Amino acid sequence: TELVSILVPDLGNPMFQSVLRGISRAAGVEGYRVLVTDSHEMPLEEPFLAQETRLRTDGLVLCSPRSHDQELLELAGKLEPFVLVNRHVEGLLAPMVAVDYAAGIRALVAHLAGLGHRHVAYLSGPMASVSNQERLDTLHASAEGRFELTVLECGSMHEDGYEAADRALGTGATAIIGYNDLVALGALGKFHAIGVSVPDEVSVVGFDDIAFARYASPMLTTVAVPQEALGEEAWQRLSAVLRGEEPPADVCFTPRLEVRQSTARVSR
């Protein structure tokens, strides 16, 4: 068909838009078009959507699927050829392109602890998100002996961060980590609306380094993930499989801490 597909959990998230851009540009060079399917953060729908999408295209890119590891392993034979992006599943034979989220969280923890923060709130992402669980596990381990950690249920979009900002402030935390940049930017918006100064009264950090993060006021401290590169690397592997060639080895990117204006040394 000269058509490949990508399944994402939420196309409203600029992170996934950038991954899609990377795939589309790379695939276009080789004459392929990309069909996009959005599972709308509904893990139970993913297996059905993945199979339906794959039937209509030559290959599939699964980006940050919310399904359990065992589900993906059982589904793999029905989806080949496919590439898994932003996730690692032990025992899966399909090519994988991942991000070391634990390394990114450790960098954030070191940054906030170095600024003297002793109570940090984490605005948690979607319950089914494996990357959220990896962030949580690393936060709990890295915060030990450095600061008190409060975890609040939140989500993955602007409105989730906006709604949770009050609750986070009410915990007494002097720094807030958003599950992603959208959540952090939503919290920034709420603090601006209620007259809470960032970073003088509370520091805010995000994750992903979407384009909006650099234009926020104040500019958002975050962890940069090479989003378009994830898409480009995914295409390299899918393209190789479509040609009957051995795909490049799996790759795992190490994100980079970007310190900007939304964090400061604790003043209380």
C-alpha cells in the first residue's frame, strides 16, 4: 500500500505530534505516507485499534502504548511488522526505540535537591502509562534522604495541571514536578491566575521539552527528549523490516536536563 501507520495514546500531546513529524518526514523520503490512529488514553481499545490499523497498512509504529507487557507480547504476532516506540518490553522481538526516563528523573531530583528543596510534589500522569510508573519508581528511590515526596493524581494535559496546582501548593511543597510539560504549563497558568510567583514562591518543572516550554513565562525547566529523533529512528527500523533487511539495533535515548527560569533556590 506504501502506507504505514502510527498508534498514539493522545495526539493532542505535542510530544506525540513531534514523534509523528519525525516518522512522516523520514517515511516521505522513501515514498510512504503515514496513517494516524489515536486511542484517546483508552488502554482497552488499543489491541483492537492496533490490529485494525495494521490490517490497512504495510507496517505499524506503536508509540507509548498503554497496554500491559503481556498483552503486547501476545499481540505481537498479529501486528508484524511493527516498531515499539517510547517503551521497552522484555522478550519482545520487534525493534524498539526507547527513552531512559529514569535518568531524566534523577537529573531533576538532583537539580531540585541542589536548590535546597525539601518537599516536592509530583503531579502523576495517566495510571496506565508505563513511563509514568517509571518516573514514580525513580522518584521514590531518588528522593530518599533528599526530600519529602508527595504524589498527587493528575493526568497528562494542561487542564489536569491547572486543576491540580492548588492541591500541590496545599501540601506545602516548594517545588512541583509535572508528569510532562503540558501538566507543568497548566500549573504555571493556575499560579499566574491566583498570584503565586514562580519561582519565588514555588518552583515548577516539566518533562519532554515541547516547544511551548521555551516560550512560557517563566521559561520552563524541563527534561529534553529528542522527540523527532524517536520518530526518525522508528522509521529506520520499520523501513529495514519492510525491505526484508535486518533492522538496526534497539536504541535508548538519554534525556537532557534544561534549566530555565521556573526553578530557583528555596526561600523558605
